[in-house]
Amino acid sequence: MSLKARSSRRSRRFEGRPVPDPLPGDSQRVRGAAPEGATDAESASRAVREMFTSIAPRYDLLNHLLSANIDKLWWRRTARSFRHILSREGARVLDLCCGTGDMAFALRKQGSAATITGADFSHAMLVRARAKTSAGSPIAWIESDALRLPFPDATFDLVTLAFGFRNLADYDAGLEEIFRVLRPGGECGILDFSEPGGIVGKVYNVYFKSVLPRIGKLISGNNGAYAYLPASVKRFPSPAQLIERMAKTGFEESSWTPYTFGIAGLFRGKKVPRNVPSLSIRDVSSR
């Protein structure tokens, strides 16, 4: 089945299932994450940092338990999709909102020639990422806010985020910062949750909104963090809306590929060099 979605600004591609174009203004309605009690971007960012710091000791256990280990498949699939960059000698890769490092480790397995850096603003998460790093697979870990990266323009060939973009206090600022640090020709990959439709969506919503928060609270001792998770997914822009934001930022060849019935999905975009014509998007058969 061939699928394609167009906007008045530029072409966009969606693989796997059709996604309707957003209504005018829809992609601007949500600025970013909004944990309970947050009143502005600064307080939202602070609340997210405190939340992830508090659940860091049980973060890996809960991720694997609550997803039935499917999260590992998602990381591997995402890493494989960027093998053409990761296998390139001297390629520089940044994994933003890296948490305890699982996405960065999946990237490392796909390319030993690349230089990989993991960045997160939670010190407690980075402590665990460093502890999991083996001597034979070096990864540099940096404590940094994704909205204020300490890197020069055009530093990286690839920037990834796995389940972290949704927690940024300002989605557009996050995209602009990713775009800034990418080299011309560089790519970004944003892996995050979405809301599946149909019967799968109904069953998943019961689990996601009722069962998951209870298990999360029981194991982590933190009620707010796992109540925030389903709320943040519901608030997160739809695939069409995020693609629209990526286009406005300057990304070309933007696409979204659903994983596991649309429970999660991978957004991709490329920073096309300005001195070459913009690339058009052709119909792509779903895989």
C-alpha cells in the first residue's frame, strides 16, 4: 500500500498507516511537556528532571517490565535504521535525553566506528549509564539540558532521542537545537510513544492509563511519574503535527514509521545542505 501526506509547505511521508493533515494552528497548540503543577517552561523542565531523578534507581527494571521487553526491540530497530551513518568511519552521534543509556548502547552495537555521546540533564540517570558502559564500548556521557546543548553548530552526523523528546518543555526549541547541532546532510531520529487506534488502542489505553501507573507506583514508590506518562502521551502532538513542526524547523524528508501497532513510532528528518535543491518526497510502499 502506497501512502503519502502533503502539506501546503512541503511534502511529508508516513509509513504504515495514513495520518491526516493537522488543522490550521493545531501544531502550535502545545508548547511542550506540562507536569502537574508546572506553570511555565522553566518549572516544567525542573519538574521533569526531579521526576526522572527520583525514579532512576528502578528506571531500567520498570521500562523492561512495563513494556514486556518490547522497548529493547524498538531501540534495536531504531539503531538499525541508521546503520548507514553508524558504520561510517569518524561519524559523530549524539543521543539526547539518553537516560540510563539503552538507546546509546543500541547505537554502539550497530557501529563501532562512530563516536557516540549521550546527554541527559538528570545526573542520577547518567550515573547509571556510566555504570553500564563496558570498557570495550566507550561512550561519552555529558550532563546537559537538551534545550541548551554545549556543542557548536554542525557538530553531529546523527542525533537520536528515545522516549525523551516528549518530555521537553518546548518542542519547537528542541527541534531547533537538534537542527543546529546537526551537520548538513545529518539526520535525526525521534523514537517516542503514540496513541494506537482501533481495538489495539482500546486495550492498550486500559493498560496504559490504569494498570501501568499502579505497577509503576508499587515498584518505584513514585505515583506522579507513572501517572504523568500516559498524560504526557495524550498531550504529545500527533505524528502529523510533529512532522509539521519538523518541516517548519527546516527538516526535509521527514517521516514517521509506527512500531508495534502504533504504540510507538520513529520520526526521521534530514538537514539538507542549503546549497543544493530541496529534495522531494516520493510515494514509499509500507514495509
